[in-house]
Amino acid sequence: MPPKTSALLALPILATLAATASAQTVLVAPQAPPPPRVEIIPPPPQQEAAIDDWRPGHWDWNGADWEWVPGVYVARPRPSAVWQPGHWIEESNGWAWQEGHWE
């Protein structure tokens, strides 16, 4: 019985480690992304007062080719928040995506 009990106790720890590892996974592309597309920013949606910040589009690597992810309006988490867009950084093994975040 003790081996089963210790195995059951270890499951939450293993699940936490797996979730942490996947959250830290970095997408790497073998070549540089194309230049950003020029986006015409539409007026913000009038019906949603909380959606007031434009998050610009970016290139995403799908494992075989680049795909454009269009920009979108998003709600700020707080009135003073400023969106820092994600970007690609060249590293020794390719191009790594750095997620955008609120400051």
C-alpha cells in the first residue's frame, strides 16, 4: 500500500511541473519573420467601453511557414496599463518568440 499512496501524493507535484514547463515553452522558428504588415487600425468598438487598446498584429510560426495574426482591440486590465507587443529575437538556434505583456 505505501507505494500507491506515495505515487498518488506525487501526482499533483508532477502536474504542476508539467504545467510550468509548458508555460515556459518558447516557440523557435528556423528563419527570420517577414517584415510586419502595415495595418489600418479601425476605430475602436463603440459598444464596449472597456475595449480600448489596440494590440498590433504579428507573424506567427506554425511549424512550417509564417502566418499573419491580425491586430485586435483588447480590454486593458487597468486604466494605466500599456501593452508591450510580442516580438521575435534572433538566438543561436533560430528565432524565438517573446510574448507581449501589460505594463
